[in-house]
Amino acid sequence: MQRDSVEAALAKIDKSKPFRQSERMRRFLRFVVERALDGDSEALKEYTVGMAVFDRPDDFDPRIDSIVRVEARRLRRKLNEYYESEGKSDFVRINLQEGTYAPTFATGGPPALPPPAKADPNAPHIITGDAYQLLLEGRHFANRMTPAHLRRSIECFQRAIHLDPQFAAAYAAVGGSILQLALFGNISPSVVMTDAGLVIYRALTLSPDLAAGHLWRGFLNAALLWNWVEAEVDYERALELNPSLVQARLFYAATVMNPQGRFLEARAHLGAAALLDPASVMLSAATGMTEYFSGDYEAALEHYRRAIELNSSFYGAHRLMAYALLALGRGDEALRSLELAEPLAAGDPRLLATQGYVQGRLGHVEKATQILESLAALSADSYVSAYDRALIHLGLGQHDEACRLLVEATAEHEPWLIMLRVDPIFAPLHGFAPFQDLVGRILPPETK
């Protein structure tokens, strides 16, 4: 197991909800992991841990003072809690088995990256038929665009990598599915960007001219890192390498052009993509968003309806449709659209937040407040974005609190923040200095 992969996993755990309020647990875990990585097995004894982590004196007797054993049980519980929530998709898992203080490292989510093979760099790489079939199967699931299907796609791509550790396209595909998970409300984007960055780096290391590798690095740079120049370079490179790559045109428009109000350019790319793949669900949704952000709400609805016709399980289109309906003054229809999505969304907090926003806008204060309380309760056991809570406060007209939470969401690298300038729901905040500062931090200056 590569040291940098384990250290990246440890850094994510440090920032996670189960650990960030417990300095002692972070200190305990970091100590045993670092000693294990250093090969210092002598330090992983109860006596040594007691002195190094829990500040026990030299005469510490583990037979009398059970501090290390007690805290180790707590640490194991917190690790389990982490891997059942924020850490579900982690590449590397850190385990602390009963009866030992020496951690082990295993692959629990997407695969740990094998070391590059020492092969002739000029020799062509032959992809096995089974690995390629798994890539195609994974793409099928990814196109369904629900968190459950995206996770199934990752499993397929993992298996392809297991069969062929040099399969660059499979690494890029893993990165793409992980990144798209961040668009939903049940996984921390800060976790996503670390995981995705690792596999995308490997994909481009194996194949520097892989168009999909540049596509997903462009998505990462735009939607999560807000590195706008680098994002454009990557998207342009992806299209230079493969002008027919539909996802490159789609996400270039959605994550770079739309946020900056470059709607004519966005429409040009989306139109070219539609000629290549007129049955793309995500393309219909992205085109609807372009029309919504540019103020043509009726046209947006037509594209969202098309996305639902193409894939009835894509509940994200119902959520987007609700905003367009509300903008047209059709609030009751917006609520019905969200109700249709409920059975498909499995408690996605992002859908709940949209319901809370719409209820607030319609003056249903009690219902909006109840949803806000539901999200607070949900956050005790799983990830809930500050962005989603901000939406409900925005719907209730509580603009100061909405601004505060949007600022908090920047620490999470929430991808929907890139739409602050163009999304009409944020119009009530345009006169607030903190909001304008936030827009300036995330987006490049407006071009005239």
C-alpha cells in the first residue's frame, strides 16, 4: 500500500464528522498509522501508546490503567461510523482489529492504485475483453444518474481495474462517477475531490492523451476546485483529443460556461453534443439548466421533461423542474414534481432541501421549518451540506443565515456554489456584501 494513499485517507478521516470534534481520537489514530507506516512495531504496544497518546507517565501500568483499551474500542466504533457514512466511497480503509493496536490498510471502496508496471513504454496496451465489458457495463449504470447507479458503476470499473491495472479509461471512469456523486446531497464533496483526484491522476499518468482523463480533471477543476483557467485548458484538451466526446461538451457547458453566464457558447456545445447523442439524459438536463439560468423557464421545463422521459429514475430532473415551475409562479406544480421524486430519492437531503425552499417561498413556514429540523436530525448520522440548509433559510426569507451557511459550504467545496451568479433563486442576496464577496471568491470576474 502506497504511503501517500494511506496519508490521504487519514487526512480525510481527520476532517470527518465522527472525528473532527475529538482531538484525542485523531491523535490516537494518527499515532498508530504513522508508526505502522514507519514499520515501528515496537511503538504499537499498549504501554507506548499510553505514554505517547494519552500522556501517561513512565510508570504507567496497562494492567491497572485501561485507558488505551477503552479508547481503542471507541476508536474502532468511530472508524465504523465513518465508513458507514462519509467514508463509504474511500479508496483506502484503515482498520484497527480487536486485540491489536497495529492498523491494517485495505481497499474498501474504489481500488487502491497498483504501482505502475515496468513495461516497455512504447508497447501498445492490450485491454482484455472482460475488462472492457466491465467498462461498458459501468457506463450503462453511470448513465442512470442516481447515487445507487453511480456506485454500481464504480464497482464495475473497480473490477475492470482489478483485471487490468493499466486500464487508464477505467480509472478515468471511476473518477467521473465519483465526481458526479457530489451533485447529490448525501456525500461530502471534500471527500469526493480527494478520491476523484487520485484516480484521475493515475489515468493521465498511464495515458497522458486520454480525452476522458482531461474531461474529468476539467470537471474537478471547475466544479470543486474553482480553478477556472485550468478547467478550460482541460476541457479544450479533451475536445482536441476527441471532438465527439459528448460528456466533454456537456460538462464544459454546465460547469464553466453556464456559471459565467456564457450561454451562447454553452448552447453551441450542447447543440453539437445533441447531434452526437440525442438520447443523453444528462444532456437534456444540462440544456434545461442553460435555459433556466438564461431566463427561459418554459424551454427549461421541456428539456427536463425530456430527461424524465428518457430515464424515469433520474429524480434530479424533478428537482430541477421544481425551480423552473416556481419561477413561473406555479408553486403547487413544483411541490407535485418533488413529490414524484420522493420514492426515487431514498431520503436524499438535497431533495428535502428543495422541498423546504419551495415550502418557504410559498409561505408554508411551519412545513419549511419541519424540513429544516429533519435535515438537522439527519446530519447526526450522515452528511448534510450547509448549502442545502442555506436553501431553506433562503426560501424563508432569512437572508443573513442563508449567506452564513453558503459561506460555510465553501469549506465543503459544494459544487452547486458555482451557480451563485446565474441562478435566479439567489437574486434576493445580490445586495448583501457577504454574498458578493462569496461570488468573487468562487467565480472569475464578470466579462463585459
